[in-house]
Amino acid sequence: MQNIEKELISEQIIIPVLKTRIFELSNLLAIKQKALKAAPEGNLRISKSNGVVQYYHKSTSEKNGGHYILAKNKKLAQQLAQKEYDKKVLAAANHELKLLNRTLHQYEQLQIRSKIAEKIFSRFTKMRQKLIKPVRLTNETFAAQWLSLSYEEKSFAEDATKYATARGDFVRSKSENIIADTLYRLSIPYRYEFPLELKTEDGRHIKLHPDFCCLNLRARQEFYWEHFGMMDNSDYAEQVVGKLSLYAHNGIFPGRNLIITTETSKQPLSTKLVEKIIKEFLA
């Protein structure tokens, strides 16, 4: 994160991850509990005699070795083996679920404390705030500091078409105008064509200007946004593949810290899609 020191209390972005894992485990528990109810009674015993594997069905009350399972009834052996596996999975999932629920509660309490830190700082006068280094900035202050970073903008050619945005700057295409105006309308801080230095596989350094560098204020995370607007042009599409490979080589991946939109002459970019993407990754 350029130009802003790391906060002592950060937004708990781990909470959505915990909730997703809890949801997955809850579904797994429901599936395995249902499977165990339908499983045959008893357990499986496996032995080997003269190099031949033998299966035995042992009921819960039996003290002997159980009843031999004929080859034609091998499905019973499979069901009993699956039952033993499912019981162990159920126990492990239950244990993890209890742990994660406790952890989630603790993180939610930590999130509440971080909000308290913001409120404490906001109650000081502006003059006093300037003298204080808070553990966590308010979203408004954080965004203002992030946007205050000055950088050398990529120049426009004299004959280039410019599109004025709602924020008052200029972009190079109608689609970029849609993205910029939607970001602004949804109060997402962005920098247009912010310079980014990347390293190629052969060790060279290349300076790129991604279309947008956006800030997810909730997670305090930056996303680069590239819009590829001529995907029906084969030469252009080839350049896109190379650019995405360069991003990946530098640890910038779609969905993690890179947003990609595309369009062709027959399928233009829509405001509805842009808004959906922003709400998914940046809001």
C-alpha cells in the first residue's frame, strides 16, 4: 500500500473467510450425518490369508471375528468402510467447526474494537487529529490520504479523444468512462493510469499504466483494473495474453488483486456489469 503506513488495527478481512469455511463444514456435517443414518449396522474387519484379502461384517454386539462377506456382497464391505471414514470425518469437522465458531466470535469482537478506535479519533478536533497517529484511520481519512499521492500521469496524444468523468478527470474511452463514473458514484477511490513497475521473466523492468488502481476501503486492499476493449481483434487479444502473463509473473492475479473486463464490437461493456463487479470486489 503506497504512501500510507500499515495500521495497527486492520479490517478483519478474515471474517468472510471464516464464515465461508463454517458454511462448508455445516453442509459437510449435514451430508455425513445423513449418510451415517443410512449406513448398515456394524463394522468392517479386514484380514489377509495366503495373500488373499478377506472382509468380515462384525455387528456391534458380536465378540467374534464377524461374518465373512462373499465377493458378490463386496458393496457391503464398501459401505462399512465408508461408514468408518464418514464417522472420522464427522468428528474432525465437528471439532473444526467448534474452533472456528469460537474464532469467529473473537474476530468479530476485535472488529468492534477497531470501530471504537475510529470513533475515538473522530471525536477529537481537526487541529488535535493532526497531532495524533491513530491506530486506525476512518474510511474518509484513509481514502483522502490514499488519493493524495501525486504521480506522473500518462500523457494524451494531441489528437486523442478525451472523455470527461464525473470526478472531473479524463479517460481514453467510453468504456473507461463507464467504469470511472460507476466507481465515483459508488464512492470507490481510484487512481487513473497509476504507474506500476513490473519485472519480466528475463529480469527486465517494465513500467505499465493499468487503467485503474482501485481501493477496497473495507479491506484496505488495492486492486488493479484492466479493461480490454477490442477482444475481437486477434493481434490485440494476443497482447492481452502477454500482459496477463506478465501480471501473473509479478503476483497479480484475477480475482485476488486484479479485475478484468472485456468487450467486443458485438458485446459492449455495460454499466450493470461494472456495478456488479465493483460490489463484488471493491464495496
